[in-house]
Amino acid sequence: MSETANVALDFRNIDILFDRSGRRGAIEAALARLDAGETREEISRALKVTVGVAGANLGVARGEISVLMGLSGSGKSTLLRAANRLNQPIRGEVRIGNGSAWLDIARCDGDTLRELRKTRIAMVFQQFGLLPWRSVRDNVGFGLELRGMAPSVRREIVEEKLALVGLSSWADAQVHELSGGMQQRVGLARAFATDADILLMDEPFSALDPLIRRKLQDELMDLQKRLKKTILFVSHDIDEALKIGSRITIMREGRIVQTGTPGDITLRPINDYVADFIRHMNPLPTILAAAFMRRFRDLPVRPDGLLDAGTIAIDQHAPTAHVADRGVVMRACGEWEPGAVCIVPTHMSLGEVIVMRQRSGFPVLVEEDGQLVGVCDDADIYQALSGERRRG
């Protein structure tokens, strides 16, 4: 990702290695072997140096949820923890931007790093990371207390964030009195209270049962619509990643294999490893119309000027489509009526598109910003369901 005002966090050529040998020069020797193309396993066996992350490049856009995916030991948590230097990169830069200037977290001094952790980057842990001897209110305000914020100002911010996550009535409770899902809400409120630009979330919902987990995923997405934070989120669950992620990065043995939108990952996997990774995911709620529709610009034009989409022809400048040369009215999904072609937004899920296709009996048209841009027919739907790779 290029150096633009839209990039909030930028990993550049990151190598993270851990020396288990205690021998002088082991890291330098491991880097030389890594540059020569040796595998993580070969380096570990020869030198007792673990390659956590190798050659990682990733830009996280401002206001997006970027998900790091991978099997256990793939390097996803190792890379995330470089964003606040809980892991120190051996090589490369971890740059945080404010729209006009950049700071390298990997190389900044201790005072600057502490200030970044207090004000710019907050972390939400898998095991909540709460202080059991403190109340819910005091846990949420802990970061503000470390900043030396006045109690009256701190109290106002804490009450606001507790209300945001639905815990106002539990403010005076001890954290051990709360369920796992509620404890994780306390962790979210504490992160939000810092007003940090960037949130790091390391498998925050994985310790919760599936129903609570899905509920918190929904709540996080609702909060994100309002707060528009930059979130780097680690998960091992492909359905979770596809549900919440604006972009997804799949890692393997410390290296980034593919980064892309949910549609890129599911419909255009870069290799067999990614294809196998997403094979068992549920596509119905996660693949969006924008990912599997055929865009109007790619459709042939008939002699009469209509766009030829196979079983349907479209006049982009009139409120009708044509089926067997018979005009059929088009209606937005919220106003759809029997006998009409349905128009859906680009963010409608595959499952919802299938429902509208069944109800209407026609291919579904797709609109973006008030303009018709694409069509989804049975072939497009079957392709999305099968996971067949698309070219281009």
C-alpha cells in the first residue's frame, strides 16, 4: 500500500526472529540463511533460531478492520505484536501515520513508545487482561489514570464508554462477577476509553462460546460503524474473518501468502493453500454481491444498445429490464413486488441475493451509490457457492 493519508499502520519488510541458542551472532547467521532461501524449519534446526515473521509487507487503511488469519504458529500474533513493539522486529519498519508524517515504532525511543501505547495504540487481549481487584469502572479508566487525567474528566469518559458497550449498570461490580462476554466488553470499553487511533485485537473472542462470540462480532461491527477505528484483528476462524474484515491477510510459516478483500480471498484464492484454507467456510453470509456479480462494463452490448446479460438485457438509462424482449419493471429490494426485477446493494450477502433471486424469478441487478453496476444470475451464484476460482 502506498504512502497516502489513508494508511494508518504500515508494516514494511518485517523480519522477527527469536534466538533460543544464546550464541553470539546466531540472529545474523539466521538472517543470512533466510535471505538465501532456507525454510523456517531448516534455520531452526541448524541454529536454534525461530523465524516468527519473514518479509512481511502490509498496509492497514484508516478506519478498516484488517484481519490476520493463519494456523497456529503461522506468525499472525507475532506480527500484530510488532505494532506496539511487544515483539521487536530485527529488520524492517512498522510505521504509524497521522496523514502527513510517519513514525517508525520499531526504532523509536522508549519515551515515544510509551506515549504511543498510552494515546495512539490500544490492545484487546484474548484473556481480557483485566485487573481482578478493581471494579468494572476502574478497569475501564485504568489507561486514563496512567496518563494522569483528572478524576472528574476520567469519570465522564468512563461512563460514556460503559454506556457504549452496554455495561452502565455493572460499573461498580467486580470483574469476576461478570460473564466472559461481559468481561470482554470491559476490555473493549477500556480500549475505546483511550481514544486510540489503532486497536490491536489478538483473538479477542476465541475463549467465548459460539453464541456469545457471534453476538460480540455483531456488536464490534456496529461500534465500528460509529467509531471508525483502525483495527488489526487476529483470528483463526475463517468465518469470523470474512464476517468482520474489510481486508484479510492469510499467513503461513511466518510469511504473508495473500491479502485482499473477503471477495478476493473467497473467489480468487492465490494458490491451493488459500483455497484449502477457505474450503469449509460458510459463503452465504460472508460473500457480498460486489464480489461475485458481473459488472456492466464487462457485458457485451446488443445491436439495440441494451447490455446482454444472458437471460436478461438491461437498459441503464430506463427503469426497465428486458426478458425475452419483454419489458420488466425494476424495483429496489426494499420496494420489490412480484413480477419485478430486484435491485440490491453491493453489500448484500450471497444468501440474501439467493433469496431475492428465488422470489423474483429473475437475475438480480446490483447498484452502487444510486447507479446500476452489475448483475447476478444463477451461474454467478453457483460459482460463488462452489468456490470456483475466477480469473482476472
